[in-house]
Amino acid sequence: MHARAYATYAKDKPLEPFIVERRAVGSRDVALDILFSGICHSDIHQARSEWGPARYPMVPGHEIVGRVTQVGAQVTRLKVGDVVGVGCMVDSCRTCRSCTGGDEQFCEQSPAWTYNSTEMDRVTPTFGGYATHVVVTEHFVVKVPDGLELSTVAPLLCAGITTYTPLKEWGCTKGTRVGVVGLGGLGHMAVKLAAAMGAEVTVLSTSAKKEADARRLGAANFALSTDRGAMKKLSRGLDLIIDAVSATHDLPGLLGLLRPRGGLVMVGAPPDALYVPAFALIGGNKRLAGSSIGNMRDTQEVLDFCGKHGMGADVEVIDAVDINRAYERMLNNDVRYRFVIDAKSF
Ligand code: NAP
Ligand code: ZN
Ligand code: ZN
């Protein structure tokens, strides 16, 4: 099956129209017509080889919403016509301890990532969601709940699950004091999700002009992370910080905002190393952790949670021809709060 797509051929080249040949639908596969595809900052990091040498040509995109057009003979959960989502993984070994324990993202053989990766045969390259169609094994396809505007659902497949997982894992609940650093695609979902869980959310941002948005999204407090006085007032005030910044930034200052035994979870993945002196962690038994997307069970759970709360991402829908401009706008911190490509425009 031919899919119209957008690809880049090198780290310093713009994306351009491309044709992907998708595999024939196997017995456990589901074929989708893609409706919307979100643009994650990870797409930029990888398209530009910022995390190490990438595979080219690359069709990025791991926030996919589509409609099922065909199912294999052994597919049981999904049927033609269902509206579904695909995130960062399209397969895993399914037999290792992580996979059988329900954490496919930690597959000991490494999952087949949606793009910039290979299928589990380790030969066939994977191509992502900036395209009109995709074929994915059923286990890695989740159902989209009714009632949400579909363009706003796409970002839940990465930005949503990536911020939901640490909130859940760290016990975010009514009254938890959660800091969210970096109000971008991930950050704005962290604010919405934490607020919906009942947390008291503080946004820590470098952009004063985002304060009104932060409050509209559900934050009770807002502080400019460049304002030393404001940061000092928050000192030792937060139970949990979700750090969703895409570039190098000051971690010791953020760790100082944690209460004793509080934790800072890195979900942002800046290409360069960050500086952490031991004493920023020792005083107050601070915990510094990371979190990688989330497993398939939690991906379904966050979609259902958002369905129940009538909550999608804040999106700006664009046409495929505007992908390169959207990348530049994201790098200029000009996104409110996720670009989503209308797949009709490929
Ligand atoms: P984004 O929409 O571009 O948002 C990044 C935000 O970081 C910006 O809105 C900005 O917020 C802040 N920021 C940017 N440059 C900064 C700088 N130099 N100093 C301080 N703050 C800065 O990006 P995104 O799509 O949310 O992705 C964020 C990061 O998460 C990326 O590194 C991405 O690769 C990573 N990610 C990780 C996972 C995972 O599994 N862990 C999954 C998806 C994405 P303010 O204006 O509020 O300061
Ligand atoms: Zn992503
Ligand atoms: Zn595995």
C-alpha cells in the first residue's frame, strides 16, 4: 500500500513529500487511514540527529489518530471503522520480562519504535505518522474514546502518555503539589492531567506571556524560572516536578523547589548533559528520576481518562506543507501547544 508522507533525507535538510510502501496487512495487523498526526519535539531531535546519528530517509511522527480500514484474520479487539491511536511503539519482542510484565517500552530487545527504527526483524525500517496510512500490529493500537475532537487526541499518544505515566507512578492525587517545567506540548498536557487528578499545579516557565494560558489550563500558580525572587518563594514547596524542557537548563535551582523526599522526573530529553551537584540531591533526600513514554495499558488508560474528562490537547492544525515552518516555530517557542498535521493535506 502506498502512503503519501513527508520525510527528511539528512539532519540539515527540510522535510519534503515522500512515498512510503506500507506492508500488506498480516493476520495480527490493523491498517489505518491516518486522520491527524501530532508534531513532538522528539521529531525535531531525531530528524536533526540531535540524539545521535539517525536513519534516513526519516518519516517522523508518533502521535497518530486514524480510522481502521482493514484487520487481519486474528485481530480480535478492533474492527473496520474504529477510531484508534498509535504512539511511539509499533512492536516489541512480546516474550522478555518487560514485555510479559506489561512494560513494552522497556523491551529487552528494544521495541520497534514508530520511526527512526526497525521492525523486530531488525532489518525493515519503520516510517512514522506524517503520512496518509500505516499498518501496525494490533497490540500497539489503542481505542479512541467517543466525544473528543480527533485533532486534539493525537498529542495524547505521546505528550499525554509521557506525562500521565510519571504522575500516576509518583502517586499524584488531590492536593499533591506538582511543578511543571516548560509549558510546551508535554508541559501543557502535564498541567491538564495533574489538575484533573486534583493536584495543585505550579508552572515554571521561561515565558512570562504564558501565565494566562497556564492558569486557563489548570495551574494554580505560575512562576518565571528566570526570576530568582519568585523561585525563592517556592523553595521547598513542591512534592513532585515534571520537567518537560527540551534544552539545557538549571536543574539545581529546580531541585531546590522540592520538599524533603520530593522527586523531579525528567521527561524532557535535551541532547546535552545537565549539571547536578550531589548536594542538590543529598539535602532533603531529593530524588531525580526519568520516565520514558508509557506502556500500552497506560496509553489506553490516559485516552480513557481524557475521554472521561472531555479533555484533549490544545492544538494548532496545520497542513503538511507547513511542517518545516512548524519546526522553526517550535524552536522559537511559538507553539500553543501542539502542532497537529491534518493528514488530508499530504
Ligand atoms: P516543546 O513543545 O518544544 O516544549 C518545550 C518547552 O521547553 C518550551 O515550550 C519551553 O517552555 C521550554 N524550553 C525550550 N527551550 C528552553 C530553554 N532553552 N530553556 C528553558 N526552557 C526551555 O517540546 P515537547 O514536544 O513538549 O517536548 C519536550 C521534551 O520532551 C523534548 O526534549 C522531547 O524530546 C522530550 N520527550 C520525551 C519523551 C519521553 O518519553 N521522556 C516523550 C516525548 C518527548 P517555557 O516557554 O514554558 O519555558
Ligand atoms: Zn513524542
Ligand atoms: Zn520484549
